[in-house]
Amino acid sequence: MLPRRFFCILFALVLLSACSTQTLKPTPTTPQQNANWEQHQSTLDGIKQWKISGRFGAQSEEESWNGSINWVQSNDEYQINISGPLSSGSFSLHGDAKLSKLQIEKDKIYEAEDPELLLETYTGLRLPINNLRYWIIGKPSPLDSSSKVTLSSNGLLSQLTQKGWEITFRNYTKVNNISLPNKIFLENHEFDVRLAIKNWQLLG
């Protein structure tokens, strides 16, 4: 198995090939940063439906996953498709706040209330689904009030510590005149996860 450091370097090179936008750098917080942050968060509060597509990668001590990702979020309902040369094959995860369904093959469909536990049980992959829907748009999850936030010089989310994950927002792009992340790195003590979003759509 390739060492974890090699994976991180390899996937970082893939991400750097995506469309270039502004790079975020942690800086001390100023009154203007706070004002920009509050205004931006207010804008993000109005985003309830969106769609992304791009590249996905994850690495644990035992396995690695690489492929494409398509995610549609409509309020509490979601449809996530990950495909490519994954160790567990392609799969789709869809559901809402009450029930999640994981489909690995046509005849293999599993259900559970917790999408994160469902995904890890049958694929070995851990993704913070319930919180990632907020992180993807550059917003701390409201499901956990204990978080550490670092802002960029223009008041966008640069780094976030929440729910045991360290999240770094590497780049942003403009979508309908709203700054949204297109490169997100997540890390905890077991997993590294990389998202390179190539296409953003705001659906409502």
C-alpha cells in the first residue's frame, strides 16, 4: 500500500489542476473581516438547494478511495453518487433527516437512520455527511456549536475545526455572485478526504 503522505501529495497535484480562484490564507481577525463574515454567512443561510460535481479522494491507514462525486442537496434531502476506481466500487447514498439508503449494486440496498454509520459499515469509508452539507458551502455546521473558525483576509471561511475534523478551504469560486468553496480538505485521526468541485449550481 502506498504511504499516506504519497497519497496526499498525489491528490494535491490533481486539485491544483482544477480551475484557479483566490487562495485563502489565515490572517488575524479584524472588524472588516467580521463584518464580511457576518454578511456572507447571512447569504449562505438562504442557500437550501444546490448541486455539485467534481473529484473525490479519501485515505485511511488501510484503504484509499478515488473517483468522481455528484451531490444534490434539497433542504434535508440529498443524493450523493460516488463513482470511479474505488476499492468498494461505485455507490449512491440518498435520504433525508429520517432515513438513508445506500446502494452499492442493483440488488444491494441497505437502509439506516445514520448515513455516516451506514456508509462506513458497508464501504469502510467515513464521511461526515450530516455536517459536510454545510461545510461544502463554506459554513460551519449548526449541528455543533463548538467550533474553531479561521477567516481569510476578505472574511471567508479559511479553516474550521468541528466534530473532530480539521477542514481547510483552499479556494473559492463565484457562483451567482456568491463565493463558494471549490477545494476542501478534511482530516481527522483516521481519514483524509479531498474534494475538488468543478461545477457548482444553486438550484433555489
